[in-house]
Amino acid sequence: MKTSELTGAALDWAVAQCLGLEVTFDSWGVCYIGKVQRDESGLGYPAPFEPSHNWAQGGPIIEREKLWIGYSASGTTLRLVVMEDAVVQCHKVVHPPRPCSTTGPTVLIAAMRCYVVSKLGDEIELPEELK
């Protein structure tokens, strides 16, 4: 599948692959990592892994990877107008150099797509449960 088209659990799974995390999915397609959290009753439940929707998970990746975030609407610069699409340009110093530019309906989706492209390439194979 084209990395630039990933969304939801498929995108979260791909980010987990970049980070070397083992993940599972529930019947609703939510991606989980192995760590267990406890609620008030003391019952444990897996922590959802949703860096494409959760700033606490996606934000540190954006910062650590030094992803540059810009906004665009039909190729024009936005100034105090409603954002139509988030545009993230990723200029990474890797060997070989692999600059990339990805888009998405939100900053986190665009940024996580950029991160995955920079690590795994333009196309990836998804596990059966995500197809």
C-alpha cells in the first residue's frame, strides 16, 4: 500500500514498525502496544497506540525527527484561514538522504506518514488484519 495513503490503525501500525514496537489490534481496529495501564478499579488494559491521533504519542516523534510542518491549501500560503490540508515536509539526514513531503487532513496524520516514508519507503506491505 502507498505510505502516503495510510490512515487509522494501518498508519499507527506502520509507525509502530518504525519504532520496533510489537502491536495487537482489537475488533474495532484499534492498535495497542504491550504496556498495561491500570484504571481506578485496578483492572489492567492495554494502552492504545495512536500517534496519528494522539499528540502525546505523535508529538515527540515530530520533535525528535525534526519534521518541518507547513500548511497549504491548493498550493497557496495560508494566513489566518481555515486549514484544508496539513502539509508536512520531512528533511532528514539519513544515508542515503531521503527527503520527503507528505500531506494529510491533520498535522499528526501528515507527520506520521512522513515519518513512515522516511523509515520504510513509499510503499509497505500491511498485515492481513489491516487489509
